[in-house]
Amino acid sequence: MLPLNRASRRSPRLPVWLLIAAGLSVPSVAFAAPAKPVLMVLYFDNNSGDRAMDPLSKGLADMMITDLASVSSLQVVERDKLEAVLKEIKLQQGRYFDPATAQRLGKGVGAQYALAGAFAAIEPDVRIDVRVIRVETAEVVKAAQVTGKKDEVFALEQKLVSALSAGLPDALAEADTERARAHAEEHRVPFQTVLAYGKGLDLSDTGDLAAASKQMQSVVRDNPHFKIASDRYLQIMRALYAAKDARKQGLGENERLLVQRMDAEVDRGGERGLSYRILRGQYLLQKLSVTLDSGVGEYRPFFDHYVENQVLLGHAIKGRSMMGFHENVDEGDRKLAKELGIDWPGKYSFLSSQLVLRDTAQLILLGKPPFFGEIKLPRHPCFFRLDERLKTQAFALLKEAIEEIPLVEKNFVPRETIRALQLEANGYLATGSPELAIASLQTALDRFPKAPEFDDVEKQLRGILAGEATASLCTEP
């Protein structure tokens, strides 16, 4: 605290409210009303030794900022500006109570005064200390301390607000003082709520808006009268959707570039062209997955182009089977693809002509994408109902796949043929032809009587004969 004579010499430059708060005399000489002093509230230091109390640092500071901002004779720095300065100078936490640190931060935002605080747990109580520091000189011009129960932290914060605002009739109107106290009264919430609130602020500051919104939603739901939390929740939600809109616009441009790259590389052909054709199929399937519930008009173009792409892929590798086909896609294009939700751009785990053709038929008949792919559909539509020609195409693809199996699956002919015939049988069931389904399964039993899958096939056939497997296996497109 400054000696009276020194403070008196500086009194023309010292705001009246801080002179009174510091217990100093106010000169009787007349002078023009000073401009509003700019006050910055720093995060509170956690001196409790308990890291679980860290969120109180921001929660308590934000409550103080909100309450003191209601005082018309003060200009309080917004918390966002403090956060921006902290990120710029990369200050480590736990040093705000130091006058030199407060001075450095205050200069960063143009504040004349900084309010620094610290809290320490003295079970079952908590003690909170605050200092008002003159930024120009790093002098402490006001200090206060409160101690009380943890679950009454709102009352402790209210006492601190009163210590800084009450007793200032020359600087504050009575309405200002009451307004500050009324704001503090709004924080009548449990200690754990203040911690949860501070955690939400911290998540927002780190850029995790989705997690921050969920955290604040929980706080607001359980404490609807906690107005400051409601206000911050709305701010976070606006920022979240603004970020989503910006990301959507960015992805739109990236998507356009990726489509151009895929078209160019597929046209060039070769092994690289195969990788990009695989990537194109993944892209189209991903688009199908996100538009499927938007109506036929939205998803139909992606479905048609996917089927066309996969048929061309299957024909391009006729007579070939490659286990674990490795992608040959540029790093930049892989990055663009991953932004769109494609985890393995240009990679087909089990690449063979019969499998590609069989998977394409499966999508048309049963609405199911490749079982080993990372892209799933929210439902399984009967795509064959979109166009009668699709049903014909699907069974033609299955026939072609079965003919390919002896050429590309020399060590697994029985297994792969039975799988293809079972898929064909399920397709016939879905399209309302159980007799043809029986014929497909009987073919499997006749050709491979010693196959390990024999019993399963026979069980499926018996189920159809008993009328237990006649329903469609997919839903309306």
C-alpha cells in the first residue's frame, strides 16, 4: 500500500474509485471527471494443490468479469481479449497473482489496472485472495481476502465484488453498486457447478467447441437460473455452427479439387488409375451414406455413379486377385479424402474382380456396402426397386462373378462360390422369387457336398422351404 503523501501527490492521475478502495484520501480540489478506468480480471491461481480445482480458475474469473462489467463507471476487459493475449505470449498457468505478470498482461490489452486472484483449499473451506494492481507501476493498490465453505463459493465471490464496489459513493451510483451485487447473486450455484462451468470455458478456449457445448449444456440444464452459463452456452453454440459453416465451405472447395484429381488420374489408367478409381468408389459411397436419408433425388446420382464405377473397376481387373492392394494416391489427395471421411483412400483390402462385382450386386439387391469397408450406410434400401434394370444388372454381375471365381480364387473356389450363390439366393428372396433362391442353394449343395459351409447352406434352404425366410431383406429405397 502506498503512503498517503505519495498517493496524494499522484491523486490527479488516480481514479477516485481506486483511491477509496485503497483507503486513500481524495483531494478536495475540483477537477474534470476522469475517463473510465480500464480493469482486466486475470484467471485465478490454483494454490490448493488439487488439479481437480483447476477449472475454478476460469470459472471464478469469468463470474467476476461479468459482475464488475455491470458497473457503469468501469470498463472491464472481456475475457476473450485476455485469452488472446495469453495465447500470444504463451504464458504458463499459475503465475497470474504475480504483480509483474499482471503488469505484462495489462499492458497487452491496454488496461490501467489488473485484478489478480488466487484460491487455496483449507478443508472444508476455501480461501480466495485478490489484488488490484496498477499496470503502469505494478503497485498493489487494493487487497482483499475471503474464506468460506466450498459449496458457498458464490457467496465468497459476492463478498469480493462487494469489497471492490461497495463504499464507493463518490465513484459509483447506488444503482451501479446494487447491479453488481445482483449479478453476483445470480451465481448462487454449487461448487461443482462452478467447476463444470470453468471446464466448459477451458474446452472452448482450446477450440473443442463440440465438447464445450455439451459441457455447458449440462451446466445450463441442471442450473437454469445460472444466467452467465446460459449466455456462454449461446456464444459457444454460435461459434460451433459458425465453424461448421466455415468447414462446410472449405470442404466444398476441397471436394471439387479432389473430384478433378480423381477424374484426371482415372483417365490416365494404369495401376495409379486403379487406385484413383477405388478412391472414386469410396468417395461416391461416402456421398451416398450422407445423402441416403435426404430422399431419392439427393442420393440417386451418387448411387448410379457408384455402381457404374465399381463395374468398370471389376472389368479393369478381370482375372486378377490382389490381397491388400496398396493405395497409389498422392499425399495431398489422401489428405483431402480423409477430410471427407474416407479413412483408407485408394485402398481395397481384398481386391479381385469377382469380389468387386459381387459387392456391387450386394449393394443393389440388399442395400449393403462391402463388409470390410470403413464406409457404412445408415440403412439398407432395396435399390433394385428404383429401376427394373438394376435387378437384371445385379444378377448378371453375380453370374459374371461366379464365372470369375475359378480364375482368381484358385485356393478358395468352394468357399467363394458358395458365398456368391448364397448372396444370389438372398437376392432372389429380396426380389420375391423364393423358388429361384432354392435353386441357387441347391446348386451350391450339389457342386460342393464336402464343403465346410454345406450344413449352413442346407439350413438356409430348409428355412425357405418351411416359409421362414420369405420376407425382404432390405427396406424401401
